[in-house]
Amino acid sequence: MSASINGNEIPENAGESSKAAVGVDPVTYNHSMNLTNWIFNVGYLHQDWADVHVTFFQSGLKAHRVVLARSPYLAHLLRNVIPGSTIHLNFVDENINQESVHIALQHLYNPSHNLINPSNARSLLAISYLFGGMPELTHHSYETIKSSINPQNIVDLVQWVSQSQEFPSNGFGNGVPNGNGNGNVMFGGENGSWEGSEGRYGEWSGRLKNDIINYLLHTLPSSIPTPEITSNPDLISIFSNLPYDLLKLVLEFKEFPFASMQERFSYTKKIISSRKKRINSSSASTPGPGMEESVVLAFKGSDQGMEIHISRKPRKSRHLWKVEG
């Protein structure tokens, strides 16, 4: 028999592992599982013996401070909250929604990584990174995003990972710590470049950026027959919409499967032309001269062959002068 809360079906013994932990005394293990099931069913499903009411978006949960305090972020917010109080969670991160908050709170009572899917993984990565104290949920969210990368969502994922990490106060005052602290970006790069700057979700943004680069350099081209690389419409569309730093990294990468350097040069010119048309079509609503991209084919030396260099510079604006006779 199963119970349902917030639209999610939850097995009656959801807190119980299918296997006893290896090396653990059976009595201790059974006691732990019984306690976990009791806390989940009585505390979360039935919301009995609650000592704080947490509201968020258009929903809420009667919860228990001792359980919520597993999250460093929530523990900070609850430090001075007296029993019986109501607190409202405000989120400035637009990636966080009502469903993801419910799942994250449920995870504090009982493992809920089985509720992650490609449609909610990004939101769950955002909320679990903010809350902290739930590495399994964060890791499974990341793995789901990584495993679902495809030609149809790669550009959208690049834009999502490229989001600014700066947030104003979250409604509870400045200085509320992020649950995971600072992450370590896993690759180098110049400060401010797409591949070198820390993303909104620290280490996890860094991992996803690495995964995106690997997908564009290896996985995606390997799925296309080499003779069709330069004519594949999906590839042209993807490259035409990538950030400049990422486009430069991929197309200058010597192992990207072009038949020759001349073919690489010609293809890059075609991509830049496509990008220019896209930019010009939207420039009417974008004031200012913008940036102009170009590519050159350069000789490395008498014995080193050729290479391409992609660059950009501010586009020169044309000044029209009115001459009166």
C-alpha cells in the first residue's frame, strides 16, 4: 500500500533499504530502519508532532526543526525561531520552484532521489545546493542533467549553466550562507571566460561545463558521420548559438574531426556568418555597436602546418553626416 503527498506517490516502507547494511548488527539495523520509517510516516506524511510551519510559494509543510536542521541553510534560518512559529521561504533563484522545494524537504526525512527526472533535475540541483546537507540529492540531480544532454537541449543547458551567480538578499537578510559553501571549478581559463568562471552552483556548475565541453568536442561529433560534419544542420544551429568563448574553444580544438585545416577554416567562416545574421536580426532591439567575430588561417611555422584563430572586437559604427548646401 502506498501514500500520496504533494502529488507524489510514496511507498509505505519508503525509508527502508532493500538490503541490510553489510557488517551492521541486525538488531541495530532493524531499529534504525524502524525509526526512519516512523519519522517519515508520522513526521512527514502525517505531519504530526510538528514544531514549525514552513511555507513557500503557494504551499507549506508542518515540519520539525530537528530534521530541517540537517540543512545548514535551514538551520541558520531556524536558529532563533521559537516552537510553533511560521516561516516563509523566499527564493531569488528563478530555477527553484514549489515541486523542488517539496522534494528537498522530503529528502531531509527520507531519501527522495528516485523522484528526480530530466524535467525537474535542474531545479532540484538548485535547491539542494542552496539547502546543503543532502549530497545524494545534489549528485543524482547532476547525473540526471548530465545523462540527458542531447542536440535538442545543449544550447539551453549552456545558457542555464552560464547564469550569473550573484544574488541579492533572499528575504531573510544578508549573510545567509549557502549550504554547500564555495565549490571548486574543475578546469582552467582566463578570469571571466565561460569555461573559467565559477558558476551559480559552484563545483556542480563546473562539472556541467566540463560535461558540455566534452559533449561538444567528442560525443556530438562522434554521432555524426565525418563527411557530414560540415553540412549537419543541427551542428550549425548549435554552434551559431554558443557563447563566443565556448565556440572558440571547440572550433580551435585540434582534435575536432575536420578532414583538413582548410575545411575547418571554411566551416568556421560559415558559422561566423550565420552568427552575424542572427545578431543582426536582433540588433534592432539591442543598442550599441556590439561585437564583430572573425577567423583567420595562420601558418604556425615551416614544419608545424596551419591553425585557425577566432577573434572578436567591437563592431565599428558608421556615422552618417548630414550635409546642407
